[in-house]
Amino acid sequence: MGVFKPLPFGACYMSITDRLIANLQRHVELGPDELKRLASLTVDRRNFRDGEVIISADDKLKRSCVLAEGLALRVHPADGLNRKRVITAVHVPGDFVDLHGFLLSRLRHDVVASGAVVMDFVQHDELREITRTHPRLTRILMMCTAIDAAVNRTWLMAAASLQATAHLAHLLCEIYVRLEQAGVAAGRQMRIPLLQRDLADMLGYSTVHVNRAVRELRDSGALRWNGQDIEILNWDELTRIGRFKPNYLWLSAHRQ
């Protein structure tokens, strides 16, 4: 397990089965039949470049996607506000990015690549077949949408209760934990292809405020930040500043 470095197009990527199973088994133990069904999924693998739209808002959806490599962002247009867009989620490898689109048929946001991205698409017809033949696996997959909603609620709470530096610290703690669980970050080090304007669109601040927050976290001795590379020097201090508790990520294994 190493620091997250987006791979070039054409490289060998971990399969959807490996990524998805690893993600699901952070929450629940999968049975042999469920593992076999996931291994048999038919996928359409596609590469996306930095900034490329993976899914457009209001598209009629006939498939959902699992992030195999890279980071993806949930992006909403913000016409009439003092910014062009709002980012309401970060997706890491193993995430079933738009599983709620299977139930709703449409999204009200774009999904955009942050850096180089590999995405595996699964047809909704195949997901419907799973709902008919594997009810427990269906519940486990739907758990992904429940955890996604829990993360979103925590983002709202953080935005309402934390000042800029603490808010950024909370976000960085979350991203690191999720990348570490996905197997693409380790040793309190991570590489994230996010610009300060991306962080500003996530946190709801100007880039000036984000720059100041980054400087304050550096000055606190909590982290070292160089371009896309972040090294967390004092995890306890960073979690204290951000008031971060990972319980909302539901990482402890339990039985369904």
C-alpha cells in the first residue's frame, strides 16, 4: 500500500470486483454466493482525463459506475451565486459513485474527474437482476447510498459549525481516512489532485480563505503540504483542530 499516485492511461488497474468487494467488506462480511455474483459483474471500463465530465446532470441513466482509480467530484452549477460551482462530494476508489441513480434514473449534478480517472460502468438491468436474486446483496449495495448520505450530512454540519481552518482540517482527515481504507494512501501521506479552488468550492470559501487555512495548518505543525502531496505530521493535532471523528463513515465491520 502506497501514496496515491494517479496512474497513466493504459496502465493496469485493479478490477471493479477487487475495489468494490474491498469497499463493501469494510462494512459487512460478504458470503460466498455474494462474492461470486460480484465477480461475475459485466462492466464497461472507461478512462477520463482531469476535468472531464463522467456523468452529466439530468442525463437519462441506464447504468451506474464504480470508481476504480483516481478521484471524482460531485459538482453542482451555482448560477447566480458568487461562484460557478459547488462541490458536494469527493469519491475515492471503490465508491459506487451514482448508485442512487439506479433508483432515481437521473442525477441533479455532474460527476467530474479530478486528475486521471478510471471508471467501471454496470448496466441497470444487471443491478435489477441482483435485486431479484440476491436480496441481502441488494441491501448491502443500498447501504452504500446510506453511508454517502451520512457523509453529506456531516459536510453540512461541518460547514455550519466550523471555521475555515477547522473545516479544512476536517475535510483532510476524512479524505485521508477514506484513501487509506481504499488502499491508496498510507503512512499519513497522500497525494490528492485537488487545487485550492477545488477546496474552495467544497468548503464554500474563497481561495484566499483556503490559502490562509492551509498556511495556518502548516504553521500548527499538523501537516506538510507541497503541491498535491500532503504529509500529516501530527494526526492528533489535525483531528483536534478539525474536531474529526470518523464514526459517520461506518468503517467498523458489522453483520447484516
